[in-house]
Amino acid sequence: MKSRYLFFLILLIFYSCGTNDYKIKKFKNKIPYWYIAEKKETKYFYGKATADSQYIEMANRKATGLAIGSILLKIKNNSTIIAKQFIEESNVISNKKVSEAEINSSYQERITQAVKSFKVKNYEVVNREIFRKNSNYKVFIEVKISKNDLFEYLDQSQ
């Protein structure tokens, strides 16, 4: 009787330890729809990437790194726009009583430089699909970061 309970307990442990996080599909040379569609949200920055490797974890890490890199590239390329948006949305201007001329020149330049040195610390995986093609894994991933994280960083940089 004890051996029966022990057997069911061991089966339960093995069943609960199984990884059901990833569903690996057979690659059919088809790109997921969400990977192509562009999101138009104003509260987040999105980055997408794909990578492949013989090892699933390596493909996942490569894709995640590339997706975060694409977010950083978007941020750096739009640094003056983001700086203007930060100035308009934050209360830093009213607290410091910065003049209009200073906003348009040196203050905006400092914020632009701070935007360019921003590093992503918190991100969320929005979509991920994993495919297997022969002996390789192919990962499509989409990550997002909040603009509030960037604005908090800019608040601390001032």
C-alpha cells in the first residue's frame, strides 16, 4: 500500500516538474502575424527579433538580446522627440522654473544625451514562438518596455 502511494507521489512530482511553458512547432517557413504587425501604443516601446541556434536557450537569448537592442536603437534614433515629450509630460520644468530659451537649448540637449545613455533593465516578453527546423531552433520574440521606466531614469539623471 505504501509503495502504491509512493509511486503516485513520484509520478505527480515528475508531472509537475515538466516544462509546459514552450510549445515548439514545426517550422513551415511562415512568419507569425504579430511579428509583422506594428503596434501603435504610446505607453510602451516594442522590439522584435528572431534568432536561430542548435540550442533552444541560445536561440531564445539571442532573440531577446536583439529585440532589446532594437528598442534601444529606436530610443536613440528618436532621442530629441523623446526629450521633447519628457519635457512636456514631466513636472521638472515647473519645479526648476527653467526659461523657455533654456528648454529649447541646453536642457533639451542634456535630456537627449541622457536618453542616449539609457539601458533597459525591465522588459516584458509580449509574444514568443519557437519553431524547430531539422536540428535548429528558431525563435520569434516581441518584448516591451514602459516609457515610464525611461522617464524615471531621466528624472534621476536631472
